Amino acid sequence: MSINGYDDFKSFFKLRSGLDLNCYKPAQMQRRIEQFMHNRRFDSYVSFKQALDKDSMLMQDFFKHLTINVSQFFRDTNQWQVLRERILPTILKDKSTVKIWSAGCSSGQEAYTLATTLNEFFSGRSFSILATDIDPHILEYAKRGVYSVQELKDVPPILQSKYFKQHPAGMEIVDKLRQNIVFKQHNLLTDSFQSDFDLILCRNVVIYFTEETKQVLYQRFAGSLRTGGFLFTGSTEQIFNLRDLNFTAFAPFFYRKGLPTT
């Protein structure tokens, strides 16, 4: 497929969706776009742009394709063990509540895993979880909180019995887990960030961004954490310029703001 029209398409899509494709790795992003175009039988960016302008369902499907909504409960089990045994006890050592942001929460499994962990192992401590994503449709799925049996395969049976209930479409999150979670649409590249978080999770999101965009995001995450707070990244998202960001490495994929490790 010819690359003719790609720059114009990026400008058009930013205006229509708020998503700046220039912030993503160009070769990877262009492959994803052209895969979708090929599957829908479009042979040029011009004709694809015209179709998106007229067909809201096509735009919705394309947006969903680009934002790569993949999530699961207790993704990377060993890292959740570190969170439970080292990170959360460190946060709660000198305070009774914890403020958390799940950035790029997709279909909600990460936020509900956090709530499950806090309810199960830190009973009596209060917490709030802000769960954000750019895709409004996947956020509706997350708010609904209904998952298939297959999606619960990594949730221990004892936790399934306590925090899920039967639903005609599978299993539904109990109200106890919902009450401390706020789901909200948010664009990491353009929207403002809240502050004073104790813990920010942004996992398997920045791998799709350019190096320049990654650095901007990490700087903004650092600014949103309180001193002593933690950033939890994905298993392929290692941060190297820690000193520039005022981070120290606390454990693999956990970075602490402003304090040396102990």
C-alpha cells in the first residue's frame, strides 16, 4: 500500500479523535492502520478517511483497533506479589489510606485486581482508585464489571468466590470492589494529570510510544506522585534515566519518587 496520504490522515484523525498518531512508533502504527484498512478493503488513506468521516461505527471499530485493549487479572503474578508484600506495606507504613491511579486501565481488570488485593490483604485501610482510559467504549465494559470464566482463569478460586457473583454472561464484580473505583475517560497525551498519588500503574502502555513521548509521560507521572510514591510499569518497560526523573529503582518495574531504596 502506498504511503501517500498518511500525513494528511494523521492530521485528520487527531482532529476527529484527539489521538496524536505522531506520538506512537511510526512503523508499528502504520502497520496496524494498514492491517485494518486491508481487512476492510480500503486501498488508500483518502478513501479510508472519507469513510471514517461518514461512518461512526467504522470510526469506533478503528479507534478500538488502535488502542489495543488487552488486559487480564493479576497480569504478571510475581509483580503483584511484590506489590502486595513490599510496595503497599511501604506506602501504608505511615498512613492509613492509599490513592492509586490505573492509567490505561483498558477493560478494568487491573483496577479490580487492585481493589481485590487491598480488600483481601489490607482490610481496614481505606483506598481510592482512579482508573482511566482513552477509549470510552472499553470504559463502559469496565464499569459493567462482567467477565467470562476464561477471563478469570488467573484469579484464585477463593478470591473468585469472595469478589465475584454469578451473572448470565459470566461472573460479575461484587459491589464491595466497585465502591472505591472511579472510571474516567482520559487522554494521557493531552489531558491534565491529578496529583499526590501514592501509586501509579501504567503497564504495557508506553511500549507503543516514541522515546520522546515516553520521557514526557514519565516526567508527568513523576510530577503526579507524592514524594515516596511509586510508579509500576510493565515487564518490558524499564526506565533508565532515573536520576533525571527523580526516581530510584525499588524493585524490578517499581520506581520510587524522591527517596533512596532501603
